[in-house]
Amino acid sequence: TITPVSPFATPAENWTVAVDSVCSDVSVAKQPETPPLTPIEQITVTPLKTLPTLMPCVEKKNLRPIETQKILPAFERFKDLTNKYADTTFILPSKYRLLFEQFKTSDFFICNTHNRNEKPTFQKIKQNVQHITKRNFETSTLGKIKTVYSTAYEYRQEKVLTLTMSPTKTKYELVVYPCLIDFQISNDFIHSIGIDPKMIIERLKRFRSKLSDIVKRFHRVFISNMYPLEEINDDTYIRWHPEFNLENVPDIEVADLPQPPKEIEEKKVATAADILRHAQTTQSERVKKALSKISKNLASDTAEIQSPNALDLKQVKRIVGVKDDLLKQIRLKEMQKIQLTALENPDEQKTITISRRLPETIDIIQQYFTTQRQIAIEIDLVCKQLKDCHRSGLTEVESVEIVRYLCECQENDGWLKILKMRNKEYIKINNQKSIKIIIENIEQRIRDS
């Protein structure tokens, strides 16, 4: 019997066909088509060229690192110029201020140690000063203090007990004793006398005055080079010249301190630690010669103050139609104006600037009270309004100073008052007074001054 063949496939046949197609796809893996090589990739690569082949004439011994000069940040270089309304005291350079702080800390420790009948050794002083100031304190710092204030201390090399396991229980160490010769007290009686806080404060004042005298000496040289035909008197100056480079003042020289005796320098080697310490301290003759050469070169290359000469004026571009005599007169007036800034009294200058700002301040306060429609307003709100509206660009501190000055000046005549209620300050104005008369009186006083 012949079974008829149906033109349609059965479900089982469809399943086998699907499985066969999947297996064929898995077995035949499609390989990625590689693109043809470009002409650039077919070129052979040449070997790299090294620096000696390119520059055969340059030797390594001639190549030296470029030494760049360390530049101080702007807030340190121009710190004396930012202090606009400071007291009439001369500002010291940053390195001199650091030396003053180190002297203040060390002197307080040395005097207290002397009052306790103890020996103020250098190691104790160094540990205490470095803990408080967070700066290094070396023998060179003591040498600078001796250069500035030679009669402040008495330096000795004395034997001090050492709490170590080494057989050598004593060693020579630098001991610093306070000296009161300036107070008419000899060193023979100093051990029986205690140092008062008044003496310590007086010693600090003398040390700072000596530091300022050193800076004044360099300032005097600068002024003599700047204005050679004028007589220099340090009492007339209340601040440094604006063009005086304060931070470039040379450092203080290091004075010689007493050294331990030579026979003590030959240490007895007892343990392995002593051998290692001895090997670290001793140096060969070649190393000593090299260090001496470096020290001589550094001594010759010390920085000096570059003071401008009056004859070497700045070269100004020649302007067509302007004579050279006129340019010289303009430059001379500029130099005179710069010199006058060093002779101005900061308190008088401050009052003049505040007086010139008073008319606009009065108008702003009057308008603010008119818009708010209040009898009294807090002083903080008024000062904030002044800061926002004044054309001079006032700060909060300056606005408070102007309001208080306006309340105390004679031209106010009771127009503005400051009242204090519940730990707060309020401002109250008298609308019956005319602000035009007040402004006219202030302007008249400015013209008369």
C-alpha cells in the first residue's frame, strides 16, 4: 500500500528542520573580515633616534639644573602697604618678625628657668621654642639674637649631666644665662635676684627697637640714594617709603658663640651607637674642601637691596610735541608726591577721607528713613544700606566708623543720634533739622582745612 504524501509538513518535521539550522549556525563560526592594509602600515618603521645621536657635541657634565630664585607671595611682599590706617609704628620684615617672636618665647623661658635656679641649656630652650612657635630654633638663631642684643645673655660652655647608658655621663653643652647689665645689675648679683615681668617687657621693647634701628639704617641708605640733595632725619618719617623693598632687607649676621674645648671634641667610643654617631659627624678632607668652596660662593652671592638712583630715572617713551624739560618736571613732582606719602599722618588722613564721605552718607540715611517710615532703625541695617549704596565702595567696618563719626561731629547738631536699648543700638534722626545746612557746614570745614 502506498501512503499518500501530504504537501504540508508535520510538526515533528518542522522541529527537526529548526534544530538542524541552529546547529549549522553554531558549528560554522563567522570570522571577522580584516580590512586591507593601508599604504602607511606597510612601511617599515625606522629605529628610534636617541639624544646622543642627535646632539653628539653636548656632554652630560655641562648640563646643569637651572636654579630659580624663590619668590615670596604677594601678601608677604606688600604687607606693609595694605596696613593703611595702622598705628605710627614701623612694620618689620617677615624674617625680623619671626626672630622677634623666637626671642620673646626664648627670653620668657630663660628668665623663668633662672628664677627656678635651673640651668637654661640650649636643648631645653630649643625644645620649648619649637613647641610654641612651630619653627626651627638653631644655634644660628641665638647668634642673630646676640648680634641684635649683645647684652641680653651670657653664653657659656658648661658640663651637664646626661641621662644615657654611655660611660661618659657628662658633656659640654651651651648654657644661656640672662644678663641685666642694662638695668644696672652686675652678673655677680644676678643669681640672688629674680627677674620681674616688667624687666621681661622692657627687654622685649629694647629688642624690637634695635630691630627697627637696623631696618632704619637700610631705609636711610635707600632715601640717600633716592634723594641725594636732601637731609635725612629718621624722626620725620612715620612709615617706610612706598618704593622701599622691605622684604628684601638683608638677613642679620650670625655672631660667634662659645665652642666646647678641643680635648672634649675627641669623644670616647664605647658602644656601637657611639661609633655610628662618630662616623656621621666626622667628614673626609675632600668633603670639607668642597663645603668650604660652596660657603665662599654663597657668601659672595648674598642679596643686596636694589635702591634706585636719583640720576638713573625711568626711561619714558618720547612723546611727540612734549619737551624734555616738561617731562622732567612731571617726574620730579611724582617723586615729591611719593615722598610726602611717607610723611603723612594716618590719623589726619583718615579724618579727611571720612569728612569727604559725609555729605553722601547724610543723603543716603535721610532717603532710607523716608522709605522705611520708622522712627528708629537698627545700626546694622543702616550700615548695610550705606555699604550697598555709597559710591566709595565702603566695607562694613568703614560704614560703622562713618556713622559714629557723624554722630560725634559738631556739624551734626543733634540731627542723628545713636540709642542703645536691649543690648542693641538704634539710629534716630530729627526731621525738623535741615540736612542742607549740615552738609554746607561740613563742606565749609573741608575747604578751610
